[in-house]
Amino acid sequence: MLQRILRCNQVSWHSLPSGSQTLGTNLDKTELRKLQAFLRRSLGNEDVRVTPEPKNPDDAAVHLGERQIASLIVDDEDGDRSFAFSMKIPVGREVLQSYLRKLFENERLTVAPRGRKTDSVELNSGEDFLGIISADDAKGNSYTLQIAILDFDLDDF
């Protein structure tokens, strides 16, 4: 429900006050481990770590080495558990692909256009779709990578 309201009003999860982004469902150690394995495989880097968010146990922080690079938010809308990965990217469109390849040390990451959409692109790893990278501003000086992770995406981990 909350996600639908946000979509209709074009509001980001990150613009909400802390604590209103989740529905009170803590991530357990098994989920953290599975999310970490999923992101390591998807992004192609074994240095990705997922840890509980110290300020909000319903969320998780994603690290690459010692640096926090993204957040994970739990969504239990309509009884279906999913996770929203969100990562700010502080570069322009012309260097998105090279930035992500260098950051994750993964040459399989590619940025692809989305048809008629000009404010966002797809992120793929080889043939696999990972998520959407959307412009944060009209000038395209920074972007946000969003990956939706569904509960069944974690079944293999």
C-alpha cells in the first residue's frame, strides 16, 4: 500500500522520515546472509557485505569493503516479502558504466537504454537484468540504482 502511494506521488523511499519506510519486520541473520550472497553474485564482487542498519533493524546497509554504498529496505506489502536496494551514484550518464565496472571490478556490468525513456537506463550483468538507474536531477549529474529483490530470488542461497 505504502509503495503504491509513493509511486503515484513520485516520492522516494529515502525522502520519508526514518522508521516510516518499513512495516516493522526485522531482517534476520539468514535473510542478511542470503541477500549478501545474491548481491555478490549479481554485482560480481565477493567484497559486498550486508549488515543490519544500526539505527533501524528493519533495514540493512550494503558495504563494499569498509565503505557503505547502498541501503536495503524490507517491504512486506500484501504479505509478499521483498527488498528494495538503493544506491546513489555520484557521476554523470556518460561514465555510469565505467564507474560501476570499476567500483565492482566487474566487466560484465552494462548500462542499456530503456526505449523511449531518457531519464533512466537499465543495469545488466551479462544477459541478466539487475535494476534501473534513474537520474536524480534534470541535468543528469547524479543517479540512483534501484534493484527490486523478491523473496523467491533468494531461494537458491
